[in-house]
Amino acid sequence: MTTSEEIIDRERRFLLPTYNRYPLVLERGKGVFLFDLEGNRYLDFVAGLGVNALGHAHPRVVKTIREQSARAIHFSNLYYHEFQGRLAEKLCQLSGLNRAFFSNSGTEAIEGSIKLARLAGHRAGGEVKSRLVALEGSYHGRTFGAMSLTGQDKYRKGFEPLLDDVKFVPRNDLDALRAAVDNQTCAIVLEPIFGEGGIHECSTAFLRECRILADRHQAALIFDEIQCGLGRTGTIFAFQSFGVTPDIVAIAKPIAAGLPLGGFLAKEEFASAISAGQHGTTFGGGPLACRVALEYFSIIEDEGLLEKVSRVGAYLQERLKSLAGRYAAVEEVRGRGLIQGLQLTTPARPIVEQGLAEGVLFNSTQDTVLRFLPPFLFQEKHVDKGIRVLKKLLGKRPR
């Protein structure tokens, strides 16, 4: 049997050194738990960075994959198949938007959203209407267009020059927003809740002003819901939690229960700007991924998971806030539903590392933030387990 040490050593020798991995070799998962090569069990507060919203090895997902993979995994987008149109229809019904495009990932969904906004902008105001407005502290992906919109230098450094017609404004700064958006703006791009940026919400007032300015200047309002969307806030789309509807919304992570799939949805006035041949993909929207995505939404509905996300998310926030009043290292709790962050005054990675020995998988971002993206199957007892471990690991005397 291959050992963990052999697996880790092989990766170190043959893979690009792009990941600062934890010394853990995972073998399988079941429900809200993961198991390593030695059979040790871990409670999963990470869910594949938001991908495994239905946990691991959900029986209905496994059954769907088995059935569909025996029929067809991939067809070229030169031809039709049953499930891509059905999934597009489902997403349009759930969002109130009009058309969909399917990609392989979230960053590709952002790239497609930018292209669509540029096409619509040029149609409305000529080639000069190409400026993008994004937010400081944001994260949209690692391809060049997505990096160009990412308002964090650590992701951009070394890859310049990027797209040069991008203006960044501070999150929730209405005056800066009004100063940045004009008739040359083709899109305002933002995450309603920052994910990699540390679980920071855009205010409803800020989002409403984005909507007003986009309408005034015939620009697309693009929401990046790759991490915060598709149920994680307790509504299918995060924008439904805020009451502000975008023109384009990018989605990915949990939609196909772990299979690669992303996409964006658009209102007709923007969707109509694109024509055959101006965008495409080889793998996006294949029959296996789309059929599993349809099953994802059926499971969400049949198991009442949105209500569970709201209930257990509120309980998680309550328990996290109890830490803020007790431990000196805890500064603030942020987020909603099952996307939450615990702001610390000290580095967060050591707590993640120590959590492995306690059988709990936590995640850190922005150096001092513990990020919680657990599966929608979480129960209060799972939250309690995580809080007990956090209390132990914070290692501070009560105030």
C-alpha cells in the first residue's frame, strides 16, 4: 500500500510548487466527514472551499454519476443533449435572469462575464465604453481577466501588465463608487460577500447604488457568486439575500457536487449582445456535469437544505460570537448562512494546523481570518464539535 509519505514526496518532485498544502492525504469522504489514508476521521468545515455543499458521497449524487457515466460523459457543444437546456432553464427560473452559459470553472465564468459586458458596452457606447470598476480587497480568479479585477496585490504581483482599464474602489464607499462610474464604464464587478478577501459583506446601500449607477450609465452590474452563491447564504442566490438583482451573475463551486462546472446567467438585454462564435468551451456544459447539477438542485429542494443553512448558520454565528467575548485573540465575527469568518488578532494558519490533530478541518484566509464553509448537511452538533476544538486551540485565558 502506498504511504502518505510516498504520496507527498511524489508531488514535491513532479508537481509545480503552487500549493502550500497541509500534511494530510485524504482518501474518501462520507457526509460531513473526510478520512485520511490511515483511516482517521475529520469533521469538514471547509467543504472543498465551498464545493462539497452536499457533503461527500451523497447517495443520490453517486447514483446519478453512475447512471449517466454509463451512458455518456462528454458530447461536443457542436450537438445538443438533454441536460444543458434543462439546467439553463432551472437556473433562469431560480434567478429571474434570462440566459445561461456553462464553463468549466468560476474563473472562466468571470472571463465570459467580462466578454459579454464588453460586447454590450461597445454596442451601447462604442469601443470607448470598455472600463471595468471593481473593489479593493476582492478576488475573482487567477486567469488574466479575473486577476485584473482582483483587488489584492499578492495575486497580481509578477503577472503585470494586466487589463489596464480597471478602476478599483473601496468596498461600501459610495462617494468613490460614484466618482469611478461614468459613461465609459461597461461593468461594475463585485462579490456581494468577499470570500478569499476575508468574509466581508457589501452593504445593501452600496449594492443599491451600484444598481442605480449601472442603469444610469448603461453598464452591466456583475455579481461574482462563485463562493457565496447557490444556497450558501440561505437563498439560492446571494443577491436574493440583499434584494438587489444584477445583470450578470457568475456561479460555480457547488453546482455539480464536485464535478467541474461553472457558468454565468444574464439578462436578455446583455445576453443579446453575443452571437455564435464569439465565445465557447470544449468541456463546459457536458451531460454528466449538467445532469448532476440538476440533481443538486433537486436535493436542495427535497431535503429542505436552504432552511437548514439559515438555521445552522445562525447557530454557528451565535457560537462564534460567544468566542469573541471570551478570548483575546478573537476580534470579530462576519458573514451569514454557512459562509462565515472569525477575525483573529493572531495568525490563523497555526489553528488550522493544530485542528488536524483534533480531527477538524478548518480554513484560513487573509492570514488572520478563519473561514467557515461547511456542507449544507451540517447540524448543530457538528458546530458544537468545532467550537469545542476552537476553544481548546485558541489557548487564551478567558477575559
